[in-house]
Amino acid sequence: MKAADKDGARELSALARLRDTLRKLYHGRTPAAFRFQLAAIIIDLAIIAFFIATPVIQESSSFPWLDYSVAALVAADMIARLLASNDMLRLLKQPASWIDAFILLTLLMPSALANLGFLRILRLWSLSRSGALWRYFEMRGLKKWREASHAVINLLTFLFVVTGFVYTFFFRTGAGLEGYVDALYFTVATVTTTGFGDIVLPGIAGKLTAIVTMIIGISLFVRLAQALFRPAKVFFPCPQCGLQRHEPDAVHCKACGHLLKIPDDGI
């Protein structure tokens, strides 16, 4: 075998070992994998906190360095998840991957895409779809709260996205903490429909923003109420049609009739 062929084989072998290691860390259920996944979740939450605080700290001299450091973390996470995936093309087609790619773009071009920076908070929604997050919750016996948690995260994501939008396009002249708090106050008052008076958005664009915020906000509150008060269901993907939510004592899938074997808690 030629030297070049041997080097190529070694490189492929090293890549295969790297992918296998990342696959075990991202999708495994060993103690080491759970520690890695928990660390990744904590880093994600820190990144999301940075995104929320961006309007307040973006004028500081250290902000560009923080921005590019977060970009490096997001890029490293995206590459690692691709390498850990058994089907890269399928992963790239998922909305969470598109969101991460867009967030990375806003981090790499903060000046050109400054007006779209408020969409970075969608990383919170992306995190809520992470299998590792819910595997950790299942270990703590909190699986039944999954749907309610999704509803809360959806509502929080919407609140911060709208707050960022309102701040960017209506309160930028009051840059800093005061302007951001005004934007958050307006968003919460609009979503909860508790009334206005001291802070309103000017012009037709402001009225349309308030209308859209109220309509979507109310629907998210209804969704949250349903998740909290309707009978709990278990999450178990049907092997036939993929339906995930079933009654705890279901024997057959209500969508396709396939025989289910839902694990119980031994109670």
C-alpha cells in the first residue's frame, strides 16, 4: 500500500473514532455521556442569557470579543452534532439546524445583521427540542412535565423575541437597560392584555405589532393552560406512524392502530 493511501486510511480511521466518541457523548446514556450533555445544556443556557443581555451590554468595549467567542462555541457545537449524527442530511433539514445556522450568521456579522439579532433567542426553542435535555429530565422523574415545559419555553421564547423586536425598532433611542425594560414591559402588558397607558408603540406599525403580539400571546397562554390541566399523556413514538402522545394505558395507537408496548414505571 502506498504511503498516501496509508495516511488516508489513518485519517478516515481517526475521523470514524471521533464520530463514534461524539455519538456516544451526545446520544449515550452512560454517566460520562450524561455529564457531557449536562455541561452542554449549561453552556447553552449561558449563551441564551448572553443573547437576552445583548441589548444592555452591546455598547461595552468587550462585547465584540464575547460575540465572537459565542460564535466559536455555536460553530463547534454545530460541527460536533453533525459528526455525531448518523444521518447528516436529515439533521441539516431540521428547523433547529436552520435556526442555529442563522444565529451563527448574526454572530459572525453583528453589524450587518444588527436588526435581526433579537432572533438569536430562538436558540431557547432549539434547546427545548434537544433530546439530551429531556433524557436528563427523565432521569429525574420529570417526564410527565415535558409538554408543560414545552409550553412554558414556547411562551418565554415568544416574549423575548417580541421584546427584542420592540426594542430594536421602537426603543433603540433609549438604548441600554431602561429601553430594554420598557420593551419588556410593553410586551408583557400586551401579551397579558392587562391594558396600556404609559407605554404604547407609535404609528400603524406599533398598532399592528401590538395586535399580532396579543393574538399569538393569547394562543400560547391557552396552550400552556391545556398542557397544565388536561389529563397527562405519555411520550412514546409509535413504530408505525410516529405519533408520540398516547394515553398512559394505551394498547394500540389511536392514529394507526399499531400495537404499542409502552413501558410503565412499575407501579
